Amino acid sequence: MLTSRIALLVLAWVLPLRLLWADTLPMPEGQAVLKVTGKITQTNVGDEAHFDYAMLEALGMHVIETHTPWTEGMSRFAGPLGRDLLDAVGAQGDLLKVKALNEFVADVPIADLRSHDVILAVERDGERMPVRDFGPIFVLYPFDENPDLLNETYRFRSVWQVSSIRVE
């Protein structure tokens, strides 16, 4: 009887810890290509969320076949949906500050990622995108699917060479 009570006490203590661990992001095993900061609830490096390619791919790859103002012809881009990244980090704000490797920053409303299939493209035509060709990450709107998005506002929000995202 005493043994079963001790086992129940240990289980009652360990189970909440296990549930807490289940809500944390794993650590990147490869080189981090994206850092998410700001109003987020899920982190893995201090108060930040770092992602390597494998972690981004694990969010689920979504494909957009589209023309863009910056590329010739139709391209097939693949990457996780922006809203899946927001869910993974527990984003609590309504604006993203998307920063490129060259320090360019664009404001992207979180509503864009919730209402459109915006992806964080990591591949173009089946190949991982190098920095010289929009990589490592390209915030991409489904332009051909929704031609209303092909205007100055959304082109400005389509940041390439993304290095970090701050949720505000």
C-alpha cells in the first residue's frame, strides 16, 4: 500500500514536468538559420526560438508554384506556412519585424500569415536556396493564386535572405 502511494506521488510530480517539456521546442541539431524573438511563449535558446532547416521542414512543407517580380518564369517554392511557425513559437503579437541578412527590415502583419498561405520558402525548384539566390529563407506570398497580392505593399513584405523575425 505504501509503495503504491509513493509511486502515485512520484507520478504526480513527474507527469507535470513531462507535459512542460512537451511544450518546448527542440534544440537545433544543425546550424540555426532562423531566430524568432519577441512576444513568443515557446523557446529553445534563452528567450528566443532558433530553427535549423530540419526544424523548419518538420513544421510541414507547403508548395507554392508562382511567378514573382524577382524571378523569371514559374518557380516552385517550398517551405513551412508562416502561420505554422507562429503556432510553433506561440506568437502573441500582431506584427512581425522580418529582418534580412543585409539588415533590411519589413513590417509584416501577422494577419497576412493567418489569411494567406504565406510560406517561409527554403527551396526553389527542389533545391535549397543559397544566400545569393534569396536564401536561406524567403517570405513568399502566393502571387499567382491571388493576383490582388501583387502590389507594392505585399512585394515590400516579401523579404528574402531572412535571418530573424521579431514578434511584436
